[in-house]
Amino acid sequence: MTVKQFIEIIKNPYTISKEQVSELGEIVKEYPYFQAARVLQLKILHSEGNYLYNKALKLAAVHVSDRTVLFNFINSKEIPDFSAIRSDFERISKSHERKEPLPDEHTPPKVSYIEPEIRPSFRPQPQPPQPIFEENIFPEELIRNQDLTQVFTPKEPQPTPNLDDYKNENVAEKFKLIDKFLENNPKIEAKKDYNSDVNLADQVQADEKQLMTETLAQVYVNQGKYKQAIQAYEILILKNPKKSSYFAAQIEQIKKLQQNNL
């Protein structure tokens, strides 16, 4: 893009082409503080209603020294003074040309020459096969030092001990220890004059009361022994006061059965 084209775009931003828009974006990207190019890009985005306008406006507000001038240029239709813009754009164009020098046609291309590496021819010499020595399973020296009759003579079987004799000996020893214990310790004799003051009949009755259960009371009912069943539930009331109401109800039912069977 030339200086003349750049000024023409500033005069009439609506005549800019797609290629020039791309070139203008590259100029702004490479020279972010080139105020004229950035303001021109912002005016084009504003006139097109492009969605990138808000983002470009924030960047332009940061890189432009006077935001009032930026606002007036975007919203006004007057043509500004291009003398300062021309000098700035020419300076940027010259610096851009210095960065990309053209190649010289007369300069021959440099060709790097690398000498091939000379390697001596080497062939490995075949190695003779190594002999394999196997260890003798039956060394000859062992056979020479021993008598052949000792080597091949079978051994006599060892007699196995008789387990029955061993058991009998252990049993006899145990009986001897028991007999010795009985001889050394006197017998315990029961006392003949022992008298008991405890009434066994009372104990039996007490045990019956302790053994009285609800299951036994139900057995009495099934057998038709209503009197014994009532006595059983009366004992259970004394043993379990918390269930007295339940046991009393059972007694009432037994009495009804007793009356029906009369």
C-alpha cells in the first residue's frame, strides 16, 4: 500500500478493498502506535458495523494519545490534514523496506562442500571354533580310588522298630506311676456321723417354683389340668410383676374353660 492509496482511503473509507483491509490490519499489527492507521481501521469497522469494532475501539483508546480526536474523527465527515499522516506513513514504509531486502541476482548461491569421509576397508577375520569340554558324570578318578565291590554292593536294609513293643512299654510305665501314687497317698474316707439339717422336700418345692414357666402352664391347660395351670400363672405373676396383667387375663380364660367343662 502506497502513501497515495493510504490518503485516498482516509478521504473515502468506503472505497477500500478487501486486500487493502488486510494490508491495513498487518500495518496496525506491526506498528500498534501508528495512530493514523489504527484510527482508519476503526473508522472502517464502524462504517461496516463489524462485530470487531468494540474490541478495536478499546485497543485504539489505549494506543491513541488524544481520545477526543479519535471520537471526532470516527463520527465526523470532514477530511483532516494529511501532511503529518504522509510523513508518518513514508517513514514506516521506508523502515519496512529496510527490513526486507531484495536478493541480489548477480550473487551466486553459496554451496557448501563437504568432503566425503574416507573409511578404511575392514573385514573381520573368522575365528576358529572353540572346543567344548563336557564334565564327566562319573569321574574316572573316583572309580579308581574305590573298590568296585564297594561301589556296586547293595546296602543291607535297616531293621524297623516294632511299634507294638514301644506302646506296651509306655503303658507299663504309666501303670507303675499310678500304683506308686495310690501307695503313697491315703484314701479319703467318708464321714459316717454326717447329719444334714436341710429339708429336701422344701428344696424340691422351691425348685418347682423356680422352674415354673409359661410353657408349662400352657401344657397344663392342654391336658385339662386347670387347677395346676391357675397355680402356675399365679407363680408367674409373683416372678414377673410386669406381666401380671397378661397372666391374670390367662387365669380368667382358664376359669371360663373350667366352667364350660363342668
